[in-house]
Amino acid sequence: MNEKDFNTILNRSLKTLGFSYKIPDPSAFDATITIKRPFDIFCVNPLFIAYIESKLLKGYQSFNFKRLQEHQSQSLEDIDYIVGQKKEWDNIYPLVVVAFWSSREYYDIYFIHIEVVIRAIEKGKKSILKKEFLELKKKELFLTVKNKCIEVEKIPDKIIYEV
């Protein structure tokens, strides 16, 4: 399983609620040009709007913030700043989605608000530790893939605001 496959599952699931668009990865031709994709997926539906950068990891492990490219984290930070200016925009989420999978195609998916990453980096942290993810799992702050679908209507209740 790769990140592209996971993004397909996530994007198809988000489309069940409304509009969702997976920003295409650069082609071999695009790779020679400095076109940077700000994030992976953008979605709009009656429940929420989300800007998503996704990362897929094999098995539970720490998530190093270096896995986020600077332009990806900056795009999500910019969205967070703009959204923060309007209190009525409380259902717009800039998210880092970290999915863990095993060889059996079993996923645990964590929806991390970009503010968690920003605060952690400001405190000198370099990653979200494996033990922190396992604590979040105990609190049931994750979703899973069932039949190649995610219960995306539950995302607002699973968003992680602190680790």
C-alpha cells in the first residue's frame, strides 16, 4: 500500500459528503519545473471544509515533522491564520492526516490540526511520538478504513488539537 492508494480511499470517502479534490501529484515533466502542491486534498461539504496533507506510515511509529515539506506546512499555517480571523469559520480545518497501516491493509487514521504541529515545533519537539499516538488511540481519537471507506462524517469529532 502506498500514500497514493490511501489518498484515493480518503478522497472517495470525502466525496460521499460533498465536493473533494485530490491535487494531482507532479508528473515526470512537472518535476523539472518548480510547481509545488500546497497540500494533497481539499474538500467542502455541509459538515466541514478541510485542507489535508496526508502521510502514510507502515506500522505505528513516531511522526517526524520533517516529513512535512516546508511549503506544505506553510500552506496549512497560512490557512489556519486566515481562518483564525473569523470566529464564524469554526468548521474549517487545516489538517495533517497521519495513517498507519499494516500488511493486512488495516489503517488507523489520525486527523491532526496544524496548530498541534506549530505548537510542538515552537516547543522544540521534532515529532509526535509513537507512545503519543497510542495514547490518542486509547482516547479513540482516530478512524479506520472499512471496506475501502472511511466514516468521514466523524472527522470533526476526531480532530486532534493537542498531544
